[in-house]
Amino acid sequence: MILAIASGKGGTGKTTVAVNMARSIGNAVELLDCDVEEPNDHLFLKGTLRSSHVVTIPVPSVDGALCDNCGECGRFCEYHAIVCMGGPPLIFPEICHGCGGCAIVCPRKAIKEISHEIGVVEALDCGTVRLLQGRLKVGSMLTPMLIRSVKERAATTGTVLIDAPPGTSCPVVAAVEGAHAVALVTEPTPFGLNDLMLAVDMMRALGLPFGVVINRAGMGDNRVNDYCRAEKIPLLAEIPNDRRIAEAYSKGKLAVDILPEMRAIFLSLYQKLLALAKERP
Amino acid sequence: MSKVVITTTGETLDAPMDPRFGRAARFLVYDLDSKSFEVIDNSESLGAAHGAGISAAQSVAKTGAKVLISGNVGPKAAEVLAAGGIEMYSFNGATVAEALEAYRQGKLTKIK
Ligand code: SF4
Ligand code: SF4
């Protein structure tokens, strides 16, 4: 079963929900940290690194002895990753998508492909939780591609939790696609509601079953609750606005380790997500 | 034929300069010989998720201009412009006409 945790923007408590739910489930669970530009689940789960896999794409390399500066490769590349200005082609590996098209169109067979690293996928053992995390190489634009390679390495059985990147753009779609149910984490404030509505639109467009988790419940107003009721969106959990949770977070500790009574909230969230996933026709 | 490209938010010589290059709204292409100009839009680069600067540099090259005046040119765009033999000058604020005047008087700072 694949369950994703997402939010319309960063800083709503998505990490808190992901790591605490993973720990609360208890028996072997796999957590995928797909926030590859800033993976931070490992700060809370603190495991031992088991393996690290470098993810590469093939990028062009031009043989100057064969190239006659014809410009075909540059005209072909819609990403502007290979550019011809009359002289030898300029190559920008960070924005290349590795499609291989330029090598195919080159009439002189002057382009060969070399590996270019876009990031790594690391596996960590953290007690009952197995953590898989992607780390995008600084400067690389291929966030969705790295997220997909994290997911390719996930277990095919058992429970897989996905900690999606914040927002509503392509990387989020890459992270949540294929999930059986999604928890959208938000805060009970007008800004929180606004970002939640964007995330809800995305879930509906993707056709994924989803519900809402209100983090720091009680700190703001009831607008998120009212909205969920009006839109018939299930409220999966409300995490109280307890300063001990924030303190645990700031020290890199798990709320459920410090406040064992919190475990019930995350377990119930897990059960509700499973139920949502099963409801799906 | 000597043409100068200036990044702008408007469509006339009195229009303000656009300090951005890759994400500039438009390019005003001024022909120093005929003292005429045309305005081309940069929507293709604006629509690109990445590589806007590179794409804008290619558009500038296509106009045949050998001089560009903008606020800020990123490193990738600068590499492409340099490969196209286009000189880059930086000028902040003010209008297109003032940028042109400053260029004519040799008052602009060249971006290396
Ligand atoms: S491999 Fe594809 S994206 Fe990369 S430079 Fe060649 S044509 Fe462009
Ligand atoms: S298509 Fe081949 S020969 Fe032509 S410029 Fe590109 S690398 Fe050189």
C-alpha cells in the first residue's frame, strides 16, 4: 500500500506527520523522502546508511574533430541544453534531459553520450523504518526524474509512505502519482487554507483519494474545518498545537518518542488512510 | 548594419528598461544606421521552465545585433552571447532612449 503525505506549501508540518506516522506504525515500513532538494526525514529518524546509488543521465559530449558546426543539434534541443552559435556547440549538462535526440540528429556522428550525475538515492536503516531518500545535486533541474528513481527503488510489498515535496508543481505530481491515498497537511490559518485549496485542486485533477490533516490545531480559526465539511473532504487527523511537539522538532526528536500518547493520533491517521485507499473503486 | 538590443518592459523608446535579461518582457532592437527600431517579444523564453537566459540569448543572436544592453545577464546566457560575438553592457533603470544615449557616448560598463 502506498500512502503519500503532501502539502500545498512548506513549513506546515509535513515532515512531522511523515516521520511520526512511520515510527508509530511499528512493523516494517518504508518511508520515501521525496523532498529531494532538501531531504530532512533523516534528521529525525537517524538511521545507518546502508547503500547509496548515484543516478545519472546521458548528456552529449561533442568530438571537435568530427563536428563541422552545422548547428543541427542546437536546432533540435528544445531545452536549450546544447546551443550552436556558429562555432562548436555549447553544452549545459544541468538543464539537459538526457533524451539522446541531439546525438541522433547529428549528421556527422560527432556526439557521444557521457554520464552526468543528477543526484543520489540513499537507503538508511532506522529501526523498524527503512528510509529511502533522494538528494538532488545542487544545480540540477531534474527533480521529478530523481523522485521517480527513489520510487523505483521502493519495496513492492508492505506499507510505503511517501513524503512529497511541498507545493503543487511537477515534483509533487512525480511524488504522489501511483499513491493509493494522500494526506494533505495544513495549518488552521487563512494562508493554510489557501494553499490547501490549491493542493485539493491538484488531487482532484490527478484523481487520487485524499483527506486532510490539520497540524497545530487550535492555533487559528475553524475555516479549514468548515471548508472540509463543505467540500466533503475527510478530516483524517488533528495534531494539537502543543509546544512540546515544536520543541521535539527543533531538537531533531520525534514527537511520539517524547509524548507516547501522540502515537494514537498517527496510528488512527494511518488506519484512515488505509480505509480511504480501500474505498477506491 | 549595426544593431543594439535593449531589454524593455514597453514598446517604445520612452519605455522603461527591463533589468532582467532571460525573463525580460521584450527586446527593442535599434538600428543605429537607419535610426529605426522594432520590438520583439520574449514570450518563448518566459514560458521556459529552465534555460530562459539561454533561449533569450539565442533570440538576441537571431536579430543580428552585436550589442546587448540589459541589467543583469546570467552566466549561461553570457556564455551563449559571448559565443555569438555579442557584447554585453549593463545599465540600470531609466528608459531605452537613455540607455541608447549612454551607449553612444561610451558611458556603459561592459559585462566581461
Ligand atoms: S540529450 Fe536531449 S536534452 Fe540533452 S542536449 Fe541532447 S537534445 Fe538536448
Ligand atoms: S549536429 Fe553534430 S556536427 Fe552539427 S554542430 Fe552539432 S555536434 Fe556538430
